[in-house]
Amino acid sequence: IARQPLLLMISGQDYTAREFLDACTTQPAWRGALDRPNLSRQDLSQADHTFSGPGDKDAAAQATLAWLQRCFQPGVPWAR
């Protein structure tokens, strides 16, 4: 199992995202995928698949930056 950090960003107004989340709970091959200790999940409930709404791209960028700062600071095992 990979130990590197993973960021999963879910857009709430995206049918593909909903299907993925459903598969993670109903499909044997995907069960437990969201429970991995190295997975961080960020839900943007009003965003669509392309983050095209007002402020959605900024919210995605800010969430990504905050995640990078948490995961890749000195002393974290995978930070180089």
C-alpha cells in the first residue's frame, strides 16, 4: 500500500463524483478506499466537475495549498 499522501477532492454537484463515492461503499474492489490513513478528503459541496462556479477554483486551490503545506513540511516522512 502506498504511503504517500493523497488528496481526494469531491465536487458535490458532480454525478461522476457521486458514482465514485457510491462505488467506494458498494463495490468490493473499492471498499475501504476512503479509509486509507494517507487519504485526505476535501468536499466542495457547491462545486461542479470543473469547479466553474464563482469561487470554486479559488476554493479548490486554497484546499490544495493547505493540504500541501500540511503534508510536505519538514519532518514529515515523505517530504524530501
